[in-house]
Amino acid sequence: MPELPEVEVVRAGLEAHVAGRAVSKVEVLHPRAIRRHALGAEDFTGRLAGVVIEAARRRGKYLWLELSHGEAVLAHLGMSGQMLVQPEGTPDEKHLRVRIRFDDDGPELRFVDQRTFGGLALDDLADVEGDLLPATIAHIARDPMDARFDPAAAVKALRSRRTEVKRALLDQTLVSGVGNIYADEALWRTKLHGTRPADKLTNAQGSALLAAAGEVMSAALAVGGTSFDALYVNVNGQSGYFSRSLDAYGQEGLPCRRCGTAIRREPFMNRSSYSCPKCQPRPRSSR
């Protein structure tokens, strides 16, 4: 699923193309695309008509459009969701789910989702420590790219959890934006194995881990994020190129760029973890 860099690429594209524009019409072409909007398609389309999109916002891996009437369209990209900006008249994508047209007759916004795991929903905005967030995600922590991110507090939160460090790093209520890909990359950079107990980390290790997560996500953002297939694209349909720079994730059997040992894949929460057996030795005991 898309992580912070991929979502930020989409957010920036939306900000450039739809912020400040007034919605003229919304079409819901598949009901699953708005299943999180409990009041249904008619309410969703009716409440958006005539509304101005003020800005595109993000916290961690969560994206929303801030609206002029005090609500937000929260976008769940899921495994294959795409927010595309297309000139009016462009042939519909095979998996087009929602179309948003604007009163300036300019390019329209399309939500495309092959697997229909994602979706859009209207949500109230809540004031959380001075920031307006959709109420649904008010519990999500700041991410390392947030100007008000507090590294010391985040390290303290990580070290307070009696769980494996990778599980803690993926907990969006502790620090947001990091998913499976960038967790493995940050752990590789800091020579930590993902099964190391989070509460056994030193302050220095915790600080280095969060700094590495921020650095690798910044590097990924600079090249458009990580795309493994055509499902992960920006608003213009273009893929990111950070997959070429990954040191651990998806590199099973390839030599570690630091020591030459073959990268190892291990099962993790119905997914996979990738690490170097030499640079990132498994702790002798989880406790």
C-alpha cells in the first residue's frame, strides 16, 4: 500500500491542479468507492456540488481534500487507488469509480481503483493540537516530515511499547507515514533487526531509526516514490523510481550493498520483512 512519499506525491499534484476550484458535478460510478460514506451516493454527490476545494492535505499515509464548507473528502487509496487529473473528454479508465467535474470546465479529477479496496468519504474536520484533521484520523500521529514533528517524543513513544521494533514503527498512532517498505529500509540503514524489542532500544538507536526513516522517505519523495507496478502513479499517471534505490525491501537473494551478504526474506504479519543477516543480526531473545 502507498506510504508517505507516494501519498505526498499525489497530494502535491492535487494541490497544483484542483485547489481553489469549485465542483460542478460528481458522478459515483461504483458504489464500493464511497462505501465509507454512510449516507450513500446521493448525499455524497449533493453535498459536493458547488463546493470549493480549498487545499489538498496529508498526515502520514492519509490524504484529504479540505473543502470550503468545513468538511473534507478523505481519500483511502488502498492497494490500487489512484487520483488522476484528466482533460475533460479523455476516455474513461477501465476502473474509473468517481468523477469530479469543475465549473471552470478544466481538467476533471478521477478516482480510479482496480481492486476497489480504496474509496472516498466526506468527513468533519476536527481541531487536533492546532491542526484541522478529518475526525476519522484524528488519532494519527505526526510524521517525520511534519514541521511540528517531535523526534524526542516519538522515540519515547516507540520505547514505551513492549513489542518488536518494526511493529512499533508501523503503529501510526506513534509515528505516521512509515509502512513496510520504508520500515525495512530504515532498519537496514541503522543495522537493526525488526524483531528487536522496542522497549530495549537506546535513545540513540531510536533517534537514529526515526532519522533514517525520514531520510529514506525524503529520498523516495525526490524521485516520485516507489512503484512496483502501474497501480502506483501520480496524478498524471507517472510512476516513481525509488524501487531502483532500495537496499533491503524486495531484494531477497541479492548482495547487501554494505557487506555483500545475500538479503534474507522472512514472513511478517502476512507480508514479508527483508534484512541482511550479517548487518542486522536477529536478537538472541525477544525479551
